[in-house]
Amino acid sequence: SDLVRDEVHELAPYNSGLTVREVNERYGPAKIAKLASNENPLGPSPDLDSITMADSDLLRLYPDPAGVELREAIAVALDVASTQIILGNGSEELISIICRAVLRPRDRVVTLYPSFPLHEDYAALMGASVERVNVKGNMSVDVDTFEKKIATPARMVIFSNPMNPVGSWLAPAELSRVIAAADKNTLIVVDEAYAEYAAGEDYVSAIDLLKGSRRPWVVLRTMSKAYGLAGLRIGYGVVADPEFRSLLDRVRTPFNVNAIAQVSAVKALADRQHLQRVVTLAASERQRVQAFLLANDWPVAASKGNFLFFDCAGNAADFAEGLLRYGVIVKPWKQAGYETFVRVSVGSPDENNQFMSAVLSLTSQDV
Ligand code: PMP
């Protein structure tokens, strides 16, 4: 309808994939391995079991609109000021908040490609013009081209590290180069949804590089992945300075993070042991699934996330559809140029076995 802005008409619907219920409805009840949204097979810390909704004001009252307790817990964990922390209903809401607060029509936004689609979508919705830096043939980040693109001032540079859907990452020296190359007025947004999986050798959080810098920046994190709380919708951003944060904060809805989410996130952050279990399992299972894909002669990108991105050498949508019959949900990539690529999340050992045997059954049918 003419009522709706052109930018909305042009927006592709977000591809959130099938739910377990939808697959059961289509193919009958079965054990489903949902490996399409990078969820965490171990779920959240068992400490959350003690949260009871029954006899508290958790449900009756509005949540703390400022999320003070959670912001303080995050600030302590990251060694930043709590006045630098903004909370979101998932980090996807924070991407939207940043775009709405910052972008004017025709602004230049530079991003890596293939990308988390919302990095582009929310920018496009504001009328900004998005420029992509494609990965190299081996699926690593093309840092030289990235540097050149952002040497010309842009309003915003936004990318994930580790990079969804590929799993590639910018090594510490590369990330430093990118930060140094961006104009001092360009907002740098680093989406670190998978940082907990990558922590350690050859990976540094942009928070460590940008902390104390006077340039505009935001680093996004989420409780949906390594903390296993995707269903509760909690993301957070570390923002360059308190003044910038309070401006971004005006754009969000006042009670965006619900009360159960806030108390759960505080408990989840405190359980470092559980986080370590999650990360250790993801690393060993990722290696196992990657070896399987390579043995099938499918090019697969090196990954520091809880997922793998591979070229199935055929139509990825058909491949994913075929796997549904075996109760396995994966994500066929839809962005131009990557129609033969599939992103599969690293699940539990059982789920990964189900994925691998489904692939073997499917490919033996093909011949
Ligand atoms: N950023 C990236 C790179 C992601 O992969 C995702 C989830 N797929 C998100 C942000 C959004 O996560 P959430 O809204 O659950 O925090």
C-alpha cells in the first residue's frame, strides 16, 4: 500500500527458519535437531532453576526500566562503567536502536558480506546506503578492501566478529587496522554475539581495543548464544561514553527487557563454570562436524563461532528441505552469491550425529 514507506516494501522478511512445531506438523512427530539458529544445546546455567515466578513481584510489577542490577553485573564482568551499558530485547533490538538513532537517508554504511541480515536491513530501513565488503575466496575477511572502503568517511561501520554466518574472525592485528582506518567520526559497531566462543588465542574483543578511545563505538553482546538464553531475549551494548549511551537509551522502549530476563541474566553471568562447559563442548563438537564436512569434500570456513558455513555444492534450500525429513533443521543461506551455502549450528553430540547421518542418507539418495 502507498501508506507504507518504500524502504519497508523493499525489506525482505527476516528468515528465522522453521520452528520445531512446524517441522512436526509437516513431517509428523519426531526427534528434531534444531541447528538453524545457533542456539545452545546445554541451555542456561542450572542456577536459573531457583528463579520462581509464583510468589514474587516479578510478574506483577514492571521491570526496572534502567536494568540497574544487570548493567552493573555486566560492567563488572567487562571492566567498563555501568553508565556505558545499554540493554536490549535481544541484541537485534540494539542494532535497530543504533540505526534509528544515528542514520539519516543516504548515509553510507559499510558492512562485511555475507552478513547478519539485520545489520543491513535496519540501515536500509532508515534510507542509508549499504556497501558490502565480500569475504575472500577462502572465506576470511578481506581486511585490505575493508580498510580502503572505510578510509572514505561513512556514518557507520557495522560487522560481526566472529562473523555470522561464516564463522571467520578478525585477528587482533586486523581488528586494530580496521579501527585505525575508520574516520574518527564514523561510528564503529562490532557485533560480538559469538565472542564467548572465540575468546582466547588469536581473538580479541573490540572492547579491549576501544575502551578509553574517544571515537564513537558500540560493541554488542548477547545472552542468546553462549549463555543459552535465546528465549528470554537479552542483549547488551557497551557504548563509547555515557552521554552517547543515554541518547541511544532514549530510543528504546522503556521496559524492553522483562523482569525474568533481568534476574536470569544476572545469575547466568555469574556462572563462569557453566560458560566454560558450553564453550568447551562447542569447540570439540565443531571440530568433529567440520572434519565430517571436509571429508565430504565440501568447502567449510574456519570458524570461531558455534556454527559452520559450508558449500553443499547444490541448491542449499533443497538440501535443507531434504534434511527436514530426518528431523534436522539447518539454515540455507539466502543472500546473493551464497545460494549453495548452508549454516549449521553446532549442537549436542546427539544432535550433531543426527545431522551427520541425515546428510549421509540424503547424499546417498542423490547418486
Ligand atoms: N548478531 C548476530 C551476529 C547474530 O548472529 C544474532 C543472532 N542470530 C544476533 C545479533 C541477535 O541475537 P539476539 O537478538 O538473540 O541477541
